[in-house]
Amino acid sequence: MTLPPFPEPTVPASGRAEVFLRYLEYLRESVLAKVSALAEEEQRRSRLPSGWTPLELLKHLRYVELRWIEWGFQGREVADPWGDWRGERWYVAPEESLAELVTALRAQGAHTGAVVQGADLAARGAPGPRWEGAEPASLERVLFHLLQEYARHLGQLDIVVELAGGPVGE
């Protein structure tokens, strides 16, 4: 799995939307590379007191994008916006495979990219249940939120992968 180039601040971009998309793609693919580098049993094993597994994290990130872009910004009806949760924790069914989860996350990322390319960053999200009664956020604020989700979780995953004997660093 080859990572896209790191979105260096010195590389020209056509605007802020392109910068957001470059970082999201880089972070998304970094998560996929880290999880894919693990043996299958390590992908489904937790090494943390909180109990999450690398596959659960991968599925969670797909649903984070779904919740903030489709359900939130676009205001689409989503059958199960919390499909990454069962009870009080993230969940991946035993029959869900790495390949299936990778495909779903990349498809969600492609959808995010299309939405960002077709909208103004100042545009407000559609009113709906995602906002829990608050004023919908701008697309730019949603993208900042997605970046922090990916960055935080990739840092957590770095530690888990290292504990599992996987690759260290970028």
C-alpha cells in the first residue's frame, strides 16, 4: 500500500478545500496502511484497556465521515448513522473483513471529496438531527473536525501497531 505524498505546506494548492482534501486523504490512507500491516488476529485484538480494535477504529472513521458529511452537512437520511456502535462501544461483526471495511472507508472518502469539491467551505450544513438542535456548522468547520478525528485516532493507532510489533513511524 503506497501512501499519497505528505501534504507539505510548501506544495502549492488551489485553495483551502484542496488542502483539507490532501490531509484527509493522507491521514485516511495512513490509517489503512497501519491496519493492513497487522496480522489478521492483531486487527481484531485490543491491546488497550478501553477495548477497541484496529478494525473497529477503521469502521468508526468511515462512520465519522458518514455522520458529518452525509447525515450532517448534506442533511441526508441515513438508515443507521451510529452503525459503528453496539451498546457503549465500537463494533465490528465477526464476518466483516478488512477488505470490506477498507472499501467502505475509501468509498466514504471519495464521497467526502466530491462534496467538498462541489461546495463552498463557508456553506452551512442542512438542518437535521446531526446538529442536535444547534445551528448547522459550515463545511470548513466540519472538515476541521474530521481532520482532528483522523489525526487523533492515527496517533492512537500508531501506539497500538507498535505494541503489536507492526511498523513504526510513517
